[in-house]
Amino acid sequence: MSAVSPTPASPASSAAANPGIPTSAQSAPAAASWVFAEDFVPEGDAAAQARVEAEPLGVEPLSRGTVSALTFLAAAVQARAVVEIGTGTGQSGLALFAGMQPDGILTSVDLEADHQRQARRAFSSVGIASQRFRLIAGDALTVLPKLSDGAYDLVLVAGDTLEYRDYVEQGLRLLRHGGLLVVTHTLQGGRTADSSQDDDDTLAVRFALDAVTENEDLVAALLPVGDGLLAAVKR
């Protein structure tokens, strides 16, 4: 994907440039409170193992707060059909299964077969039947157009940040009305909110955020858990 040009209209830069826009920086929780919130929901053994397996495979693990948020969101929409872009080592998949309906099916796409083998082991370790997940090894932008319009309750974006905007576009097509689009790593380690940062990944994330906030068919919130979790409901 070619480098993305900066946009002056990004939500982060707009807030920083206009002191009249209310912010919550002064009321942000202390570090201890943030850690308390992140660790509020205990992590299961399988999820902890998936986190350990992530680093050797070059996968950025999700925080405990992000994992618990994914479970909560999947439960909130009573998800039965879920698409995941970026299988990783199964950490996010485990979180989704914990909130999905007992007959729910996860379709997960990842370029790396090694990652999916680890995810399969993680799912099997907690007794998730093989017919409840489809692990597709391939390019997401090749696979996603083959999936049915409006057939999914939740779409999780956790793949290549340079392709986030394309993933968002595909995700909106796949979602039913009332379904949830969820995007991980949207704060980019603090770079998204810093207008001086203009690397390709950060710009791509800002463009994806803009695509969501500018879409009148979406009701969105950017949750400050882990490295940022965008959640948007399709009207």
C-alpha cells in the first residue's frame, strides 16, 4: 500500500488545535487506577498462554483490558457470526468465544499459517469444537470480498495497520444492522494523538478513524483500553 498523506481533519489533531473542545486530560485516571481497570477481569490460563506465545511469533499481544472488552462486546450483541482480521495466536479469538453465543462461529483470516496453528491449539485447549471456527490463511483483502454482505454480528480488525481503512470498508459491508465494528491498536502507542507523528502506520490509523467518524450510519466510541479500541455500531 502506498504511503498515506496526512489529513488536517483527523479527530486527534482537531482536538489539539482547538482549545475550545473539551478534553478529559486533567481527569485521566492515575497509573494505578488504569492498571486496576486493565486487570479487573481475571485472565484465564489459555489466554495467558496465547499472550506468551505471541511475542516469539512477532505478534503484538492485546492487553487484559482489551481482551475483557472484546468479550463484553461480543456478549453485548449476542454474537453468533464473527469475522476476525488477524488471527494472531488465538488471544483475541478466545476473548470473542468467551462472549459469543454457544453456537457462534468465528471466521478468522491471517497471512501466517504458523499463527493459525497456534490459535487452533489455543481453541482446542479450552474445548472449542473445530466446527465453530474457520481459520483462513490468506490475504484479508482477497478473502473478505468473498464473504456475505450483512451476515455478521461483529467484525474485529487487528491486522496490518496500513490496510485498516480498507478493512473498515469491508467490515461495514459484512455487518448486519446493529452489528459491531471493533478495531484494535488505534492509539498506536500515543502516536495517533500526537500531530507531529506522520509515519505511514499512524496516518493509516487516523484515516480509518476518520472513515468511521464521518460515516453517519455508525455510532462510535474510542475506548482507552490497552493501545486503544475503537467500537462502532452499524445503525
